[in-house]
Amino acid sequence: MKRIAVVGGGISGLAAAFALQREQDGGAQLDYVIFESSDRFGGVIRTERVNDCLVEAGPDSFLTEKPWAADLCRELGLGDELISSNDAERKTYLLIKGCLVAIPDGLMFMVPTRIVPVFLSPLFSWPAKLRILREWFYRPGRNHSDVTVADFVQRHYGREMVERVADPLLSGVYGGSADELSVQSVLPRFVEMEASHGSLAKAMLKARKRHQATSPVPLFTSLKMGMQQLVDAVVARIPPAARELRVAVESVKQEYGKWLVVAEDRTQEFDAVIMATPAYSAAKLLGKASEMAGELGAIGYSSSVTVILGYDQTVRAKLPPGFGFLVPRSEGRRILATTFVHNKFPLRAPENVALIRCFLGGTRDAAILQYSEDEIRSMVYRELEEVLGIRAQPLFTRVYKWPGAMAQYNVGHSARTARIRDLVGQMPGLALAGNAYSGIGVPDCVRSGTEAAGKILGDLAIAKGAPG
């Protein structure tokens, strides 16, 4: 009987534990324990019910095109619980000089695929519009050096596209900066498009035509009762004896072919360990002096704050249509992005309630964590009044702080993760999982946990059982 430790009870660790449980159910000779230092499993995935509203403290959905989270939901019997974003309502704004400007039709992420709407939009200056037109004639060429997203986008569209579109988009997703994030790690498809087509617009238009030949899929997917449903369903499949809540692992080290996990002043012996913690935590647990710890510790992270507000029907009626707005750095605001949740997904709020989510923090505003919840509320109230004209008091407000939660894929990240993979490959019985390596979204984390479990099964030569 092989014993496996899973350190970290976020969705990556839970996916790894579920994969091990599935093999155990199929007859594989293994035992495992999942350690979580906090009082709950799920990490940043947390759903609450407040005033008949469904409040997501962390991620509210996942990208539909990445299948791993939806596949896990179906395997857990949650297929009928999956819901799609209201894409008919999908309009997003950018805050430009204090005013909300709709992102024009055909602007896919930061690539204009329809010239007329872009040229008619007040989003860009005339020099920027001419640069957009010129990009259609950009010639193919492979640039092998890793550059920032800002350098890449500026090469195609100029600095205005970086500051008004690329940077706020990445701030909303990564909590990072286009001037630091790696294009190879964050936008690898764009790198391939440049190499094959030259013009990103031509490549994106060609890809869109291919997709139009198939049934359209919604951009986002969630669950009827919130993302917590996924966590609860996985935890329910893990036997209580395998769950160790409120147990902080202090160190993990290899001795004589075994892995020693020290937690609560107790040392337990395992045949393998899956580290499903943030990279900086994994570095500390594995020992700061090791080469592996050095590489892991070099991966940066950003912190964020999510503020959820509920307002009455009067406010809801005055809000613009669409999913919400993004805020460029040049606007000098603390809010990075705002989502009109009642428009984005069904079943999130009563018809007479406006449910709004605001995001703050990121690499440029780490100081936000030092403010009290009351101070953060005051900031958000003031900025929502200035941007949206909301003067009413909210029905409720919730503030959630997420320190060091989002990995930053800065320039050199792909090379670093390649070195980490090589080091892990030389250490049988060790696997890594989480958002620090090859994707930050929920589907990527599910995939990383499942693949980590697969590596361990291979290392220990455990025959895979039938699906449970």
C-alpha cells in the first residue's frame, strides 16, 4: 500500500485528491491524505448567500473553452448544474477620461477584427486608428525572445492600445501589468499568430470564421448555486479520514526514498507528495537552500481585494447594460474592474437587486491590503459614485482579501517552469500543482492537480483502476 500526501486544499489539491480517490475506488493500492491549514477547503473559491443574492468571494466562473473544470463537474454529477453567461448581454466598457466607453464590436481581447466599429469608436485617437489599419499588413516573423505583453502589443498597435486595452484587461485577470507579464506565458496563441500570419487581426479573423462553422459556445460557465458547488462535490467524494483541516504542514523533505511531512509537531512518512500550494509556500516547505526552492521562490504573486455590493432596483435601473467595466491605470483609480453580476449570470440576484463586484489590488497596489474593511468600503463607494453616479447606500457590502493569491507570469516564466519541470522529473515521488505554472484559471488548476496525481501514480508504478 503506497501512501501519498497532498499539501494544499485549494481546487488544485482537491482535483489531485479526487484523481487519487478515483483510482483507489477502482482498486489501486494506495492511501492518501490532503492537508489544509485553514478551516475550509477550496482556497479562493468561496460562495455565500447574502440577502437572497449569490455572492462569489473569489472566481465567479471559468472559461468555457478550457474543458477540465466542466469535465470534472460532469464526472461529479453536476452536469445539470452548469450554467452559461448571458452573452447576449455581453458588453464591456473602459473608463476613459472619467467616462465609460464601450469596447467596440470586433475588438477581440485587444485585436480589432472589424475596422468600421473601431474607427467609429471614441476609444482610440486617430493616430491609434491608423496604426490599427496598418497592422493588417504586418508580415509574419518569429521572434524567439520572450518579451512583455506591452512590448508585443505596442509592436502591433502602439502604446495607446497597451494603456487603454491590454493593461486593464490583464489587470482584471492577473492583477498584473502588461509591462511585466510575459507574452509567451500569458498570450502564447498571439505569439503563434504573429509567426504564422504576421497580422494578429488577420489571424483572429480567420480563427473566428472557423469557429462560426461550429455551434457558438458561451464565453463563461459557472454553476447554478455558485462555484462552491464544485468544491463541496469534490470534498464529499473524499473520505473524512483522508481530510486534514486546520493542519499546517511545516516542512517536506526526502530521506532514504521516503517523504517526511512534518505537521503539528508530528512527522508522517509517505511514498510521495503533491505540493498544491502557492509556489512561495512550496519553496519554504521544501527548504530554501535547494535549487527547486530557488526557482519556486522566484515566481512572483499579486494580492487582491474583492468587494461585493447589493443595491436596490433604483440603482439597477440606472446602470448601463453589459457585464461591467475595466479601468486603465491612467485613470488613477483604486478599482481595477467592476462586474454587473446580475447581468452576467442568471440566478445570482433577485430582479429588483443590482449585484456589483469590484476588484482592487494587483501588483501596482499591494498597499490595499493594509487598509481596513471600512476604509476599502469608503474607497469603493466614492469611486462608484464618481464613475456610475451611485449615491444610494448599498443594501449590503462584503469585503474579501486575498493576499498572495495570483501567480505572475513575468518575462522568463516559461523558461523557469521548464527548469522546474526538469527538477521535478529528477525527483520521483514529488509533483507540483497550482496556478503558478501553466495557467491561472480554475480549469488550469483542475488540470494541474489531475496531472500531478498522474505523475505520482506513474512514479510509484501504481496500476490505474477503473473510474469510480
